[in-house]
Amino acid sequence: MLVLLILHLVAALLAPLLVRWWGPRACYPLALAPAAAFGWAIAHTPAVRDGGAVVETYPWIGQLRLDLALRVTTLSWLMVLLVGGIGALVLVYSAHYFHPGSAGLARFAAVLVAFAGAMLGLVVADDLLLLYVFWELTTVFSYLLIGHSTERRSSRWAAAQALTVTTLGGLAMLVGFLLLGRHAGGYRWSAITAAPLPGGGYLAVAVLLILTGALAKSAVFPFSSWLPVAMAAPTPVSAYLHAAAMVKAGVYLVGLLAPVLAIAGPWRPVTVVAGLVTLVAGGWAALRQTDLKLLLAYGTVSQLGLLTVVIGAGTPKAALAGTAMLLAHALFKAALFLVVGLLDHCAGSRDLRELSGVGRTAPLLAVVAGLAAASMAGLPPLFGFVAKEAVLAAFTDRPLVLAVLVGGTALTVAYSIRFLWGAFASRPGTPPTELAAAPAAMLAPPALLAAAGLAAGPAAGWLGGLFHPYAELFGPGEAHLALWPGPNLALGLSAVAVAGGVALHLVRGPLAPALGRLHVPVGGNQGYEWVTHRFDRFAIEVTGATQRGSLPQYLGAILLALVLVPGAAMLAARPWRERIALWDTPAQLVVGLIIAVAAVLAVGARRRLTAMLLVGVTGYGTAMMFVLYGAPDLALTQFLVETATIVLFVLVLRRLPDRFSARPLRRSRWLRRGIGVAAGLVLAGLALAAAGARRTPSISLAYPDLAVAQGYGRNVVNVALVDIRAWDTMGEISVLVVAATGVASLIFERSRTGPRPRRPAPSAPRRDRRPVWLRGGATLRERRRSIVFEVVTRLIFHTVLLFSLFLLFSGHNAPGGGFAGGLVAGLALAVRYLAGGRYELAEAAPVGAGTVLGAGLAVSVGTGAVGLLRTGSVLESVKVDLWLPAVGHCYLVTSLFFDVGVYLIVVGLMLDILRSLGAEVDRHIEASGGPEGGLAVDREGDRT
């Protein structure tokens, strides 16, 4: 099963390339992926026929006890057949439905195959969380398929509606899964079924939440409105998603859980009432449609309601009838959707008011549609008749439900006749419809499906034997399928339903005014639009009230929430220790007072630069605290980060006014100070509470030994970053790459990977040109030059770079590491820029920042792959022993190369910031003709 899922993934990835090569004909090889799933299910028929299960389990996320647990039993085996078989036929059909060069064809093919794989994973998943993952994947892929025609607003609206409704239902279902899994101690459904269920309201809430997701997915009342709107999708999508696959997911979930949860209090009332309402409302709406595709869509809604009633009933007879109806519906409804696609493809219309005489010009197509429609109406000898008889026989002991089922069946017969009459009959006054020749490859899939429905009728007994193990899950009982069940109540009611459907069709003319007046006051689409509109208005009101464009207000609201909620809870609980040592040495008190004074002065500073420098004092004071507490590695990093931050502020402040804007009123000023003091006290209290809350020894106590034994280094901080907690570091450096990209994208008006700045052309002839030792100074205005600064920068630049490399390579055993080394190298580049401007920066680093960032990330990821190959664990350090002639025995650790990647990423980040907030802002200043306020403005006024 896992191989099948991987096959679908590979096919989806290759689909764009295949479509580029072969156009729509690429759907033929892509159909092999779902066809393989169909063949696999056929090969495993003996295993499920005897009530067995095919099980595969692969470790996945051990901490969550989540495995790739795959399990196929009778019901899931049937769904694999439908997902694989009909998926392959739809792809074959799509090879001729789309024209060469059709817009979005590559995306369509890839997403459809990916959807087939997600649906396959959904029906074979044994773990409820894994099922939810595939559930949401089908939601996303269906959104992309429904919105295939992105240029049409109706397609985008339909996709968004389907996504919204099914996603909200899926979230409710997830909560229900979590409730069940928490009670059972795991999420493996095969294990949950063996454990006792929770009682009372706990189970009722879980059941209601799960049913919300199932009903939303299968478009059952009150979530029916999204399915007809989704007919904006291409017809192959409708034939697959809305007849055989996606909308069956909710019904499948009901059938999967029913053997266990049908005894829960709200299960039967919800499934029966919602299903019956959907059955009648969908059938009635189908009778009013003139678009053949919409007619089938409302018919699908109606029969999904029928399936929900039958499969959710929780009895052996109903279970067997439900599986039969599941198969019958997939066969005839997929065939009918494909027939409508053929009509639209060949006649250019699917409006029954415009079609006339198609049955004469396309008799073979009419026969295929007639077989499928007859199965939908429940006429013998098709399998739809067998399923309908089994459904009616399963409810003979429930008269009220049976009466509604008979009425719904009559509506089904009526709209089945309406479909055939509208698509193929000749109507007076309407000219015969001209049809283009239908490709045989497009006619073959619906013909095969209709023929399968015809062949399954006589084979009903054999199919009943295959489905019987599922019915036995509901307990002992007489349940079987037969083409001719003999004279009984169900057969008589079936005849009544057929007669009623024929009568409804015959009196369609006189009933037309009545049908036009009979409709619900508020339709499903109107309700959805009203709800979404109210949410939009509410969001606008909330945004208007809270998003005032004031950063102090936003920060004040966040800090006020911190003070009121955790602060109040902390005061109530008082979780800190009774005795607290304020300091260990007087030096800590002095540094703390300096930090406090700098923070208070920063609040009252009127100049931006002054405030920035005072905030920097607090940062350097924090670094001194690290020194006093014996953490030189942290102190070094803090010093470097604070210095880099000051450089960043300087680059930004030159584009801002020297002074802050007008100060707020005195009362507001004291309010802000009060919030700041309260937030500081709360954070101090939370830090004390966290420090005193430990009840067990810290895991970090084992770090020194682990650093030497497994990380092969004595610097615990560095080894923790590159080995013990390397996954955290991987996430952090990924964030750094994203941050660098974000900063550059906000500043650059042109590509940041373009050519680096060029100097003004020299005026001296080439023969008189002499080597210039200090190139950067020649590009700055004289009054902004500092010869001492420029010379010292040139003298120490390479030494600083060597020092950064020393920190990089010594950091595994001494203070330093890739992060600290990268900051030192980045500060060297910053000094080079400050001394000589953007041209000097280009001389110092003649490489793109994106190249450095990408190389660093590639090195770090590659190191993780080496650990995986050597030890079977990603990012685990590997020791490589070496013997060098001049050195002797030594060794290298792969985490060193991980640190090299960190070094490159930090250097790339600094380079990107300097080129965006520095060099690019210089260019903006020059281009705008602004005042001479930049740090680096060239002498010649170059605009390149």
C-alpha cells in the first residue's frame, strides 16, 4: 500500500513534465498509478472475502506514537476499487476531453493524480490522525481541481466555498478524533474498536463532531450547498470527485465508524434525519434543473443522503445494502457525468432546452446513458435495482423512514427520466443538435462503467458474499443480495416508486408553475453567502477598531494582555520560592543598575540615535551579566548580536528624522511607563516561577557527558546547537534565510541578484593607471571621508576574517562557533561598507548574498544527510579519524560542517542586510535627489 502511495506521488511530480512532452496524451501513462491500485485490490480479493485484513505498518513519528498504519478490510477494499478503477478511466477520458495547449493542463493532471493518491491514503489509513492528514489533502487538491479555470470568478468562488465548508467540518472532526484517541490511549482505529467506549456526554460530543466532518465532506444537510456550486469544475473532476471519490469520503467514514459508534445516542438520529432531508431536498431540486450537469449534481446530493441513512443505520441488512448502493452509485453516476462531458464536448451545450434529437445521431451514447440512468432509477436487471431493493428491505421495520425512502426513490426515477428525455429526446420546435464525432477513447470509460453496472446485477449474489464480512461487523442477521428477491414488500414499494416517478415526469408541464413556487425561503448558497458576508463585516469592524496603525498601541495591547492574564494568575498562585537571592556578587548589582538606568533614560530620549544607543547599553549589560555568571559563549554571542543590531539601526535611522514625533500627553506617557514597568515585573516573576517549578533533575545535566561522548566536543553550548538540538538550529537557520529574503524584498526595486555596482569610469588613460591600494575611498565625497578609518579598515579586515574562521573552527571545544564567527565576518563587511560605501562592499564580497545563503543551507542539510547515511539518524555527528603527515593523528566531526553552514548563512544574512538597507538605500537616496544623508554617496553621482 505504501508503494502505491509513493507511485501516485511520483506520477504527480512527473505529470507536468509528461504533459509538456505529450500534451493531453500524458494522461495515459498517468492512469497507470490508479490502475495499479485497482489491480492491487483485485489481487487481494481473497484476503478480504474471508473477513481478513491486509495490514502494513511503518514507523513515522515515535514521540506522538504515530505510525504509517495502513489497513484494508471489506469496506476500504471496495473504496480502493472505486478510487483506482474510476480514477484510471477518468484520466483516460481526460486525454481527449482537453485540447492540446489547454491552459492549466499540467497542473490539472498533477493535481488529479495527487488527489487519487490522497484519497487512496484516506481509505487505507488505520490511524485516525493519518486519516485526517489525507482527509485535508483531498480538501486542498479538490480546491485546486474545482478552481481549475482560474480566470472565471464562478470557479474561484466554488473552490473557495468547497474549501471553507469541508475544512471547517474537518477541523470539527479532528477534535472528535482527539477525544476518542485521548480516551483510548491511541489513535489506531483497529485498537479503539477493541477498547470500551466512553460514556455519557463525552461520547456524544465526540460523535457529533465526527459526524459534522463526515456530513460536510459528503454534502449532506445542512452542508449540501457546496456540491452543486462545485460543478464549475471540468466534467472529469465532477465524475471523479463528486461521484466516486471525494464526496464518498464522508460516507466511507460513517461506514467505517458505524460498527462501533452506531450505538451512541446522537448517531442514528443525526444520520437518519440529515440523510432523509438531503434525499428529498436534493431530488426535488434536481427536477427543477435545466443544466444536465446540475441535474446530476443535485441527484448526487440526494443519493448521498440516501447512503448516509443506510450506512449509518447500524444494522446488518442496512450495512450490506449500503455497500451495494455505494458501488452502484459510483458506477452509474460517474458514467452519467462522463456522458454529460461528451455532450458538452461534441454538441457545445448541456442545456436540455437546447438539445434535441441526440438519441438518433448518437445511438451508442444514448444506450450507454440509458443503462446508467436505468441503474440510477433502480430498474432490473442492473445493479442499481439490486441495491435499491436491499435498501427498502432493510427498513421494512421502520415505516416512517421507509415511506420517505420510497418518496425519495420516486424522485430519483423522475429526474432519471428527465435526464434521458432532456439529453436525447427530440423536441418539436427545437432544431436537431449537431454533434461532432466522439472519440472512442472518450466513449469507452462511460461504456465500461455502464456495462459494469449491467454485469453486476446478475452477479449480485457473488458480490453479496464479498460484502458480507462488513455486514457481520454489526452482528448476526439475515442479509444477502439477489437480482430477484421474489415477491415481497420491498418489491411492491419499488414498483410504487417507479410508477410515482413516471407520473411525476408525465405531469411535469402542469406542475411547472408549482415547482417554480415551491422552494425554501433561504437557499443553501444564500445562507453561505450571508454567513460569509457577516463574518467579513465582523472582521472589518474588528480590524477597524483594533488596527489603528499605531505600533505603540499594538505593543501596549500585547503587554497589557500579558500583565492581566498570566500576571493575575501568577499573583493568585504565587509559585516562586520564599527566599530569593538578589545577587551573588556586587558586580552583578552594578551591572543591573546600569541596565535599569539605561532603560529609563531610553524611555525619555527625544533623539532616535540616543534611544538606540541606550537600548544598546542594556544589551551590552546583559552580555556582562553572562560574563559574571560564567557563560563566555553566551556573552560573546550577545556582544556580537548587539553590535550587529546597532549597525542595522544606524543604517535604518539615516532615512528617518533625527527626533521622535511629538510626545504624547503626560497622562498617556505615564500610562505607557506603567504598562512597561508592570510587564517587566510580570516577566521577572514568570522567570522566578519557571526557575522554581522544576521537580526533577534537568536534562541539561547530561549535556556535558553527551557533548564529549556523542558530539566529540567540550563546548557544551556549541555541541548542543549543532548536534544535540540540531533540529532546532536547522529551523532557526531556515528562518534566517527567510528573514534575509524578506528584508531584501522590501527594499530592492530591482533584482538583488543582478550585477554588483560598478565604479565610475576612471578619467586617466589606461597606460597611466596605477594600482590603487584603497579603492573605496575614491567613491566617497571628500567631506565624508576619514582617511584613518579607511586605512585601519583595510589593515584589519583580513585579520578579522581570520579571527572569524578561528571562532568557527575552535567553537566545538572553546567559546565560538559558526554563529559567532559568522557575526564577526558580517561585522567586518559592515565596517568595510561604512569605510568605503557600496562599491567597497562589492569589492570585499564579490558574490551574491543569495548564493551564500543557499550554499550555507545546502551544507547544513547535506551534513544531516551524511549522518543519515552513516548512522541512520539525521543530523547525528559522525567522527572521521585522520592521519596527516605534518600533524599526526587527528579527527573531524561532521557537525563542524553543519557549523560551516551556519557560518555561511549568518554571513549571507549580514551581506543581504548591508546591500539592502545600506547599498540599495544609498541608491534610492541618489535616485531621489535627496539630501546628502547617506553613509556612502559616490563622488560622481553615479546612478548605476
